[in-house]
Amino acid sequence: MELTGQNSLDHYLGGGIKEVVGWLSLTSAEFIAHLARFQTSIGITGDTCEIGIHHGKLFLILANVTSGNERAVAVDIFSDQHKNVDQSGYGDREIFEGHLRKFAPHSAVDIVQESSLDLTNSDFAKRKFRMFSVDGGHTSEITQNDLALAQTCAIPGSIVVLDDILNSHWLGVIEGTARYFIASGGLVPFAISPNKLYLTTSDDFARRYADELKRAFKDAISKEPVEFFGSQLVVFGERPSHWHVPPAELELARARHELTTIRNTISWRITAPLRWVRSAFS
């Protein structure tokens, strides 16, 4: 049976997501999909976007929630790794496009191969989005830039999802977030789920989205209210259904992560010709 629309999204969340290399909690994946569907139910429509694609693990959700004239926009430097100033990821366009064909074949997708730092003063900043994932460079400068760009591109009720907000390996994210708010950033935080911060365009929408998440995901509520840069938000943990992951699946995910990390290092890419020569003559 050919899958389209909501069926395609359910199919991806139900199993396909595990085939895509990346770092995304299943709980957070469900939150993002639910919020996008909730937007549609209350009449908020428009394009979606992600900065920082890697292999498309989260972006495939944004692609599958679009319908009608809506488009999903993928922004990544991909092979232009000289722009990857903090080595926070290594997007692969060929793998990504393969995942699009498999998991979101009917979605209208635009691919922008560029650094987000070069988009602020371009025509891109004139586009408008209802959901915007920020997962590109993890420096303070880039995080502040991308949050400001997301705000510029937001429509009323837009949701911005920021990655690695409390990740101790990428402290530039929390510094950049602080700099964004100190510079009078206008987005309003309303929730945190595993590794993700959710923001929107007004206090009213923040309350509405937080209430919807509390209604739909009672089993994941960890603490509320929690003060965060002048706003009150709800902290969610992993859903109990995701606590017990089969050991084999955990081991596979760990191995994939370690292999990707090794391959993303400069030394691995520099020594690639030497490894080829050694294998050719061994």
C-alpha cells in the first residue's frame, strides 16, 4: 500500500526513524509531530524548516507533516565542511536524499546548501515558517544567529525547536540562547523535552502549546513550572514506554554514533587515501 500524508508520518515514527542515523529522542520526535499536527488542527498552516540536517532524522518529520502547498526546507552545509567551524555534525546530502525518497516521497522539499550565517541578509530571511528546527552549528554566535533568523521567519503561532539546549558537550548553545534573550529576543519558551527547547511567538501561544503537551503527554511531565529567561515552562522527560530499549538496539545505536563521530574527525578524512592504499596492497 502506498503511504501518503499522516500515514507516511505514522509509518516513519513507527519504525523508519530507527533506520536513520542521528541524535533524536523518540519522545521528542513524538512531541514535534504532535505539535505540528496540533498547529494544523487550530488553523496554523505554512512551510517548515530545519537548519542542520545530518541524515534527516528530524527533518523527515517536518517533511511528512506538510500538505497541500506547504513545503519543507532543509538547510545544511553538507559537503562544504570548511564552513563547519565547530565540527558539530557532518551532513551527507546523498544519504539524506535517499531517506527522502524512502520516507517522504510525496513531500515538497527545498534543499539549501549553505551556512545559516549567510542566510540572515539573503532572500531566505523573507520566507515564513510555522515550524523551525535549529540544529546547525553549536557555537554561541551561530545559535544566537539561528534563533534570530527563526524569529524573523516566524508567523504568529510558529514553533521553534532548539537542539542541545542542556548538552554539556555543546555549551555554546546555552550561551547563544542567553545572548539571544539579552539582545531582546522575542520568542517565548514553553517546554523542554529530552535535548530540545520549544519556543513560540507569544505568551498566549506558549500557554496553549504547553497545555496541549501536558494533556497529550501526562506520562512524561517531569517538573512545572520552571523559570527560564523570564518565562515559565514545563519540563518533560522520556515517556515510560521509551525507558526500556532492547540492549541490541542500544548497542547498534551506540556503534553507529561512534562510527559517525570517528568518520567526522579531520584525521579520519585526511588519512583516507592512506587507508585505501594499505587495503589495496594487503
